[in-house]
Amino acid sequence: MASLAVQYLEDGPGIAGITPEDARARLQGAFERLPVTHVLLGWNLPEALIESCAAECTRARAQLYR
């Protein structure tokens, strides 16, 4: 079985401007375009962003790694 991993969201000055809803919508868009099986998150992300990404990965049946 083929796997496709994407790295998503990195800690940095712009991370505070991303809402959980935006993060989830962008990730959902990636799942709609690509057969993503694994999502890798960056370090030091707000818990709300992690939770929204986790929910979207669960919906898409993709593995989430922090």
C-alpha cells in the first residue's frame, strides 16, 4: 500500500494568526486533493490547532504524528 505524508503547521510568528477552523479547512482541502495517509505536525503548536488537526485526520482516516 502506498503512503503519502505531509508536514503541516510549524511553530513561528504566523502561527498565532491561524484559527483551528482555518487549520482544519486547509487540511481537509489537502485530503480532498491528495491521497494523504500521514500528517506530521511541527513543535510548540497551540493545543486547539492540534485538536482540530487530530479531528480532521480521524475523519480522513490518516495517521497524525507530532
